[in-house]
Amino acid sequence: MSLRSHAAVTAACVVTLVAGSAAAQRSGWMQSFAVNVHDLVTDGENSYFILKPGYQLTLEGAGRNPDRLVITVLRETATIGGVETRVVEERETSKGRLAEVSRNFYAIDPRTRDVYYFGEDSATYKNGVVVNREGSWRHGVQAQFGLMMPGSPMPGLRFYQELAPTIAMDRAEILSVNATVTTPAGTFDRCVTVRETTPLERFARETKVYAPGIGVIRDGSLSLVSHAYVP
């Protein structure tokens, strides 16, 4: 899900990342990835990102009628820019009403376990009606794929998750890989803490936390309440 803005794109440093390599650069924002996209597959996982059909995460905010985010790895695949990807649905509700639905397209390198992001179809709702599709983008349509979660994350890695100029340019910096975090679903060790920003909006930032064997357990103000495989 993108940090959205219509602000102009600022310059970014171009660095080539050898996917999964411990020698990856720690300075600059990686936006070129040495991977053959046709070697990627639609089913797999690394320690912090599960891309297996039926896997579902539910995160909620605080309060009596909390915001909720349900992330479901669908059995559906989609070909994006000539690459077969897995569809992951994110369904967000606010005050009990549907606020946004996005269909995200991912693929994983079976060798390095790096998970790559090939775009999203996003729809924002108001009173049950789609009011805009801002933030939607697809690899190969004036955009290129980004890195969602490295197979071997390490502090200091900085990389673009989205590379769709003027539409979606989210980037991630790994802050730590050893956090202990408690959510309603339990206490998790060896968590990866990620700060997301975008050059499209100077002050936009969000912190996410990923737990090993689970996936995202904190997304801004939302915390994990359940994770399971669903029919």
C-alpha cells in the first residue's frame, strides 16, 4: 500500500543491488536490482514475508471501533509486464466501513528469497462507492518493479519498493533486525523494523515491523491480532 502524494519527484541516488547479497550498498537508495525476473516464482516465503496462497494477517488499531487491515494471499496470479506474480489483497476498514481495497502483485526469487513488488490496483471507497484509484501502478507501464523485502535483511539497507514516478515511489530503510515487539497476537523476537518514506511527499513516513515466520505485525498504528491459513 503506497504512501501517496501528487508532489513532484525529487532526485534519488541510483545504486545496483545484487539481490540477497551481504555486500549490498548501505548508502543511497537502491532502485536497480540484478535479478532475472523470469526466474521469479509466485509461491514461497522468506523469514519475514509469506507468499503462500491462503495465508492471512489481520491488524487492528486501538479503541472500540478500530481501524482494521486484512491482508490475504490469494490463490490468484496475474501477469504483470510479462512476469507472473501472486496477487495479495489488502482490505482496510475505518470505523466499520470499507475504506480501501488494493490488489498487490508480488514474486519471489527462489534462490535468495528476495520478494519483489510489481504493482498494485488500488481503490478508495466512500459510503461503499469507489471514489478514486490513486496510487495504482504496474511494472512495465511507465514504471518498474521494486524490492519489497530482502531475503537477508540487514540494518542500513535502503531500497525502493515502488518505482512509478509521480504515482508511487515508496522506499524502505531497515532500521534494526533484533526488536522485541508485543501485539495482541503475542510477543515476537528478532523482528525487523522498517521505516518507509517517499520522495513524493517530504514529511510522509511510516514505521512497519515484521516478525520471523509471521510477516508484518505493526503497520503504523495497527497491530497484529491474528494470523492463519484460511480456506
